[in-house]
Amino acid sequence: MSIRARLPAFLRRADPAVLTAFGCILLLLFLSSLYSSNFLSLNYLLQQLKVASFLGVVAAGMMVVILLGHIDLSVPWVMTTGAMMACAAAGFGGVGPIIAIPIGVLCGAAFGVVNGFGVAYLRIPSMIVTLASNVVAQGLMVVYTGGFSPQDSAPPAIRWLATGFVIPGLPNAIIVWAAISAMMVFLFTRTSFGRAVYGIGNSERAAYLSGVDTRRIVMIAFAISGALSAFGGVLLAGYASKAAQAMGDAYLLPAIAAVVLGGTSILGGRGSYLGTVAGVILITLLQSILSVMQMPEAGRQIVYGVVIIVMLLLYGRAPPNR
């Protein structure tokens, strides 16, 4: 009898990539505990989950697009735009703090709709149109701020959402990420939209011939990615108390790496959200360990790039019958 046959039923059904990601998390925690026992403390683990929540929100949107077989390179400045516009909206009278978060998210969704329109209707490669949107967003924010650091501060509501506590001892950011995760699981497993995303990722032509409005699905997927990127930027602004130029630059490669590391095929059509959660936690722990090792930012980017290449070689190749 093989080793796999002796495993519990839920482990036999689990995606090997997801199991590998969670195994790497346990390995990282074990190795880091050899350096310092503080790495296993509850406070440290909660802090890491809190930091991971910002990346987790962005990676959730990135996964929707990658499942289609596309990519969203507009994440960095869509995050920055959402954060800056939310902070700016908070300064408009009494309703400002109320509309701040919706305004930031809607700005991200607007960029997502433009990206989706370019990909779905104009048939422009997603890499090109999203990269162009990123540059446009950067230009708009430079014009808005004059090239200087924005003066608007995050309102108390956004700061509370990112750093406060509804449940004592459990940061709100973790609760927000858990809520978004629950919605993503429901979206992928219980809705026709989720089934259509997987279908388009496997074969857009077959999905179209089966009656799926593929262009509408692609537009919605990019809108979701833009909205979640902007919301991640809003949360990050609340964590830092204000928005900053290029605040989203450090999130593009980690978001892609987290999705791919969790077993989602970068060619589309295959992957589970649980794997993305594992990838986000793994990337966050990796960042923490690299920070302790005092590795420069250039070295971290090299690590992320190597992770993407290795996981693409392991899980990103199309099956022979595709």
C-alpha cells in the first residue's frame, strides 16, 4: 500500500501544492524558532497575520484574474490611488469620513473596469493594458500631489479598521481579511461566476460556446481585482496613518508569488483560494525572516522572482490534453 493511500481522506483529496505551502509554513516557523523562541509567540503570530492581511486582500483580487489566465500589473498604483483618494475624500465635510472607503474602492474598481474592457472587448493583452493603467494612475497621482508626499491623513475610521480591535486581542485587519476570504470561497465554489472563471481559464472558447458571456466575466474579474487592490491600499493607509507615493510598489510581486505559490496555475483554470491564503502567510513569514537576516530589498525581489519561476515550473505547465 502506498504512503498516499495511508493518509486520511481529507489529505488525499487536498491539492499537493496547498499541502506543500502549509508544510513550508511549518518549516519556516520551526527554523525561525531555532533563531528565537519569540517567533512562536502568540503576539508575533498575530502581528504576522495582521501584516499578511494587507497582502491577502490584494492577492484575493489577483487570484481572480490569474484564474482567467491573465495578469494585473496595475496593482501598485491602483493601491496608491485608492489610498490617496480615500484620505482626500475624508477631508470633505461631515460626510467625508463616511464616503472615504467607498470612494477609494470605487476608484480601484474604475481602473479595473478599464483594464477589463481593454482585455475583453479590445483584445489587448492583459500585461499591456494593466501596465498602461498603472502608468496612468501614477501620472494622475503625481499631478494630484505635485510630486510631493500627500498631506491628507487617514481618518480615524480607516485607522480603526486597520489597527483597531472589535474582539480584544484580535486585530480588525485579520477579521476583514477573514471576511473577504469567506466571500472569495463562496464566490469560487457557490456561484455561476466562479464556475465561469474556472471555465474561461481552462478554455475561453469552450466557455463561450457553452453560453458563458466571457467578456462580461472578464470585465467583472478585473473590476474585482481593482477594487480589492484599492481596498488593500486603504487598509495600508490606515495602518500607516496616511497614504504615500508608491506605497503599493512592494505588493505586486508578493501578490503574484502568493497566488502561484498556493498552487494556482498562472496559465489559468486551476487553483484554490485556500492555497492563496497559505501563499500569503508563507510570503509574509519569508519577508519577516529576510528582514531579520537584514537582506536588502533587491535580494527580497530576487527571492520572490525565483519563487514564481520555481512554482511555475512545478504547477504552471498545461496538461497534455489541454
